[in-house]
Amino acid sequence: MIQQLLAHIAQFCTIPADKAAGLEPFFVQKEFKKKELLLTEGHRCFEKYFIVKGCVHLCYLKQNGSEQTIDFALENWWTSDFMAYQQGTAARFSIRAIEHTEVLSISDSSQRKLLEQVPELNAYFHRVFQRAYAASQMRVRYLYDFSKEQLYLHFLAHYPEFTQRVPQYLLASFLGFTPEYLSELRKKFLS
Amino acid sequence: MIQQLLAHIAQFCTIPADKAAGLEPFFVQKEFKKKELLLTEGHRCFEKYFIVKGCVHLCYLKQNGSEQTIDFALENWWTSDFMAYQQGTAARFSIRAIEHTEVLSISDSSQRKLLEQVPELNAYFHRVFQRAYAASQMRVRYLYDFSKEQLYLHFLAHYPEFTQRVPQYLLASFLGFTPEYLSELRKKFLS
């Protein structure tokens, strides 16, 4: 598993081989069955996750009892409830495996020790989080700007992999549609 | 100006005094009058900005010709169109001074040289961008979850400084309201 993380790190920065060899003990390998929770809303969030294999969604329970999906993550993505992770507070989101999922998880305290030992990794996380934040700026623009139909077409064009792997009811929730409306749109654009 | 950035950096990480003393030449000090643009949508985005004094808003032109504000930034915040900044592409947002604003700007190429010389700053940017991304996860939740009235009350409770400094028409745009609707809400909750 660690090889995949090392390959991802190598895309962003260089760390000395001896330090790379010492990375593994800081991470915990975890596997989750389809529909199993990595993180439960309301519980303390101690970890962030690097997805080695699989796909998850980030969601929360709405006041009406239904579940709202706000994000997905798949291979080579980092995911967590980052506010809860950095503040050590109760999670405001759940994270659930959509498929059988394998992750490398790291706690905040392990990460502190890791970054003391391999400070070069700050360059990796700097790039990863700047990129994630950049994408979130664009996402906010789309949320303000796009009609529901445009949102769907944008998602289809830019994230074709998700539309193959993510169940339609989760995609509908993410896009803010009812499953029926998504089904109508699919028919319209497939025909 | 650099003292304020150094003080902000010190909140997140420690850099040796001799390196801290060498930081200034990597940044360009800039001043913008009220309503002056730091960045223009459609132009290449070469810089990111650390706000030393003042307040700016991030916006774009909608298809109907009106302007949509999607974010604000004030003292000690970093702002840019980060997607355009990191990809060297045309900006999808404009950034405009709401007040007389003083910034330290840094180009991507200067930042590369800076981080080679002071790699400790990656720890600073790692923390800054993880925090910004964490806030954006919560923001997406609010955009999905809150009614317009709840959005307004949340903003009022969590960002009282903005409501003092930001013109009402920009606040209305940010919240997705018409200025008239914001005016009604203000009356309702002030009375």
C-alpha cells in the first residue's frame, strides 16, 4: 500500500530514499467493506485517509433525516472531515465506502511525528491542499452559477470515472437533485 | 509589512531568525485604492496575495452581466484564484479592494525560489491551506443545508467583522440574496 502513497508523493516533491523507506510505520492500513463507515458524524475525528483502492463519499444527516452527499474521493485522494481533524472535535460529516476500500490512515499526532522526521512532506501536503482548495473555489462558483442541468453535464464531462462508479442515488444527492430528476436528465442526454 | 507576515507565520511554524530576515525580497509590496482590481478575470494570474491591511472580494461576471461575489478576504488571509495561479491559466475570478488595501504579493516562480531557500515555509502553507480547505468543506455543507435566513444568521454570528466592513450589496451577492431581501432580513433581525 505504501508504494502507492510514495508514488503519489513523488508526483509533487522529492524525499530522500532512506526517509521514504521509513514512512510506513506512521500509517495504519485499513480496509472497509462496501457501505462500511470510515468516519461517523458526531464521533471524534482522529485521522485523515489516503485512498489506495476504492471510493468513498462524504455526507451528513439533514434535519429531515435524509442523507446529503457533499463529496466523493477515490484512489490517490486524501479525505477526512478536516475541520474536525485539525481541531480534534466531533465530525460534522460521515465518510462511507461506496466500494470495498483500502486506505492508509494517519492520526494528527502520528503526522506531527512524521513531519518532524520527514519535514520534506510538508511540501507534498502544501501542494495537495492548495490544489484541493483551488478546486473548492471553482466548485463554489459552479454551485452559484450553474443550473442543475449544467451541473450534471459539467460533472459528466469532468468526472466520467465517478459516474461509472458512484450509485445514481448518491450522485443525485451530490448534485442536489432527486433521483427521479437525475434519471430524467440521463434519459434526455443519453437519447 | 513583512513583520505582519512573519507574525502570522510564527503562529503556525518556526523558521530560523536568519532565514526570516531574508524573506522580504521574495515579496512585492502593493497598494490598491478602494474598488481597484488586484486581479482581473480573464487575465493571467501570476500571484497570490497576503493581505496586510484592508479587505477584498473575489467575484466573477455572470452570464447576465451582473457580478457574483463568492468570497472575501481581510488581514492575514491569503487570496488568489488558486487554480489559475497554480496552472498559470487565465483567472476565472476578479479580486477587488473593498477598502484601501495593502498586500504582499508573491509569484509562483518567486515562491519556488523562496521554498528552496526556506523549505520550512512549506509547513506554514500546509497548515494555511489545510485550514482553508477545511473551512470550504463546512461552507459547502452550509450552501446545501441552510435556508437563506440561516445563511445570513450564520454569517452574522461567525463573521461579525465582515458585516461591519463589507458593503451590503456585496454581502447580499455573497449570500445569494437580492439587496432588497438582505435589507428585509436586517430589518427583521435588528427589530
